[in-house]
Amino acid sequence: MEAKIMEEYRYRFDDFRKNNSKNGVIEVDAANCFDLLVGSIINTLLISERFEQGDKEFDELKTSLAEGFESASILDAFTPKWLMNSEWWAWRSKTVRRPFDLIYAQVDKGIKKRLEDVASGKHIIGDEGDDFVDAFLIKMEKDKMDGVTDSTFNPETMAIDMYDLWIGGQETTSATLTWACACFLNHPEVVEELRKELLGVTGGTRGISLTDKPNTPFLNATINEIQRIASILSMNLSRQIKEDAVIDGQPISAGTIVTTQMSMIHTDETVFKNHTEFNPKRFLENNNLDKSLIPFGIGKRVCLGESLARAELYLITGNLVLDFDFEPVGQKPEIKTRSPFAMMKRPPHYNIRFVPLN
Ligand code: HEM
């Protein structure tokens, strides 16, 4: 996983150096930059294909996915029945759902092409396969050979899984990285301290790697603080109560749909003093504080992509700090969301300069 993330990181920034730089300084739209990088990491893991700048299909998919997340709100989670039957709701659902339909169509197309390539011998599946699609096809074949009649591994479930992974992994990670750079632009002192820590670990001779994690407490704390400040999912996914229960003194009947407002947990002033302040050191001063940080949810249905997302955040922020200085283009972005009432707290929109350090 690390190798694939780093390959995409290097490829993307080499490409920016060639196509988006003046005198070696890269200037890009922060959101687009991370969209392409994160999208390519997921797509490479899923189906061994990266996205390039100017790819119309990816641009359409991304724009509508961002719009979908921005327009989806608490209303979509708790829609009253009378509203669901209205024409307005039918129109709205179509608009909110459009990006999701586009993603499904795209993964479905990719699977069909892989199946054709396998059939024609253009793609040969090795013992372990190259990616998620290969691994899925191997499992499908195994179930067939073993005579499993009720196997749930088929092209349709593969498309649904890929769709889930795409939706779960793209916008979330990309938005968090866009928040990260907004924090860095506002806090050069944090960047400086991070660089000192990372150079101490690498000796300036190599990039940062996941094995360095135990030796980079300040980077770990900074990523925690970025995720706390970003708190990109205002609400967690919903749960349905199976039995009558009491939550925090409040009786709740079986069948009730409940959710957690994660952004409130992350801004609880009794836990995170001066919660509007970006202060990574709070996680170093209190070793237990990260237990109150749940950006990936908690429990049995915790985020399936947590380890991938954590690896991406660590490797990308760490290596960016080692490779570049960050400069705003015009005014610094405010560390403030563009969509306070949406399900996803979108980062500010800004352009950024990456100034190579050597
Ligand atoms: C910073 C990045 C990410 C954040 C903040 C995030 C956050 C979350 C949260 C809060 C949930 C709901 C957990 C719950 O119900 O308790 C979730 C679920 C999920 N996430 Fe993520 N996620 C991120 C990245 C990813 C990535 C990279 C992937 C996969 C490529 C992914 C795939 C999923 C899936 C499939 C689920 C549904 C799990 C289930 O219901 O069993 N996520 N994520």
C-alpha cells in the first residue's frame, strides 16, 4: 500500500512540476491537486488505473460528487414521508444522486473492460492479482471451482463494493488534505517544527515512511489536529436501535434511527480547550486526547478505509513538508468551512504554491 501511495504522490508532483510550475514553483488549486492524487491512489488499488489532469470523465465525476456531498444535508437523512412523495423531492434526489450514478457507471464500465481483457488474454491474472478487481475475480473463480452455489461474489457485488470504496475514500481523504494545507498556510511555525522533526528522523536523505510513525509524535499530533479541525463528516452514518435503550438518560424506543454529531464531539470545549484554535500540541500535552477524536467513526462499522486513509494522510503530509514550502496565492484561506450545514464540511477554496526545498 505504501509503495502505491508513494508512486502516485511522486507521479502527481512530477506532473505538476512539468505542467503547473513557474521557475520550479508549483501553483495549483489545492482541492483539484488532492482530488487527482487521492482519486488515482484509490483507482490504482482498485483497478490499476490512474487519472490524468484534464481527464473529462474524472472532472465530471469529481465536480458532481463534490456538489452531491455539498447539497446532501440533514434533510436527506431524516426526510419525512410526505416530502418523499413530492415532485420536488424526486427532482432533488435525482440531483443529489447523480454523482453516485456516474461513479457506478464508471466502475461498471471498468469491470466490463477487465472481463473482456481477461477473456481475450490481454490481461493475465497472476497468483495474487494486481488489484482489487483481480482479487475479486480470483475469489469468484474459487467459489465456482468449490461449487459454492450461493456465492455473493459476482460482477454486480464487485461494482457495488468498488462504488462504496470510491465514494468512501475519494472526497473524504482529498478534503482532509485540502484542510491540512489550509492549516499549514496559516501556521508556518507548525510546518517549521514538523520539518525539524522529520529531518531528525530521515537525516534529509530519504522520504518519510510508515515505519517512521513511532518516531514522529509531532506529525502524528498534527494529523490528529487537522482531522479534529476539519471534522469533515458533521454527522456519522446512522444506526437503528434494535431494543429499547437509554442513551445519556434519554429513553429511546427500538426502531429509532440515531446518529452521532461528530463535529460537536470534536469541538467540545470541555475536552478541546480553545477548540477553534489549530494547536497540534494539545495532543502531545494530553496522551489520552486522541480517544475523544473519532473522525473515522467507532465500533463495528468503523470506517473500512481507516488504515488506507491514515497511511495517505501520514505519507502525503509528511513528504509534502519535507519536499516543499507552502505559500498562499493571494490571501491565505480562512480555516473555515464553505458548507457549515451540509453533511460534509467542505474545506475553503484556495490556490497554493508548493516551493521545492532542494
Ligand atoms: C480521512 C478520510 C476518511 C474519513 C474521515 C472517513 C470517515 C468515515 C466514517 C465516519 C464512516 C462511518 C463509520 C461509522 O458508521 O461509525 C466511514 C465509513 C466508511 N468508509 Fe471511510 N473515511 C475516510 C476514508 C475512507 C477510505 C480511504 C475508504 C476506502 C477506500 C473509506 C471507506 C469507507 C467505507 C466502505 C465505509 C462504510 C463502512 C461500513 O458501513 O461498514 N473511507 N468512513
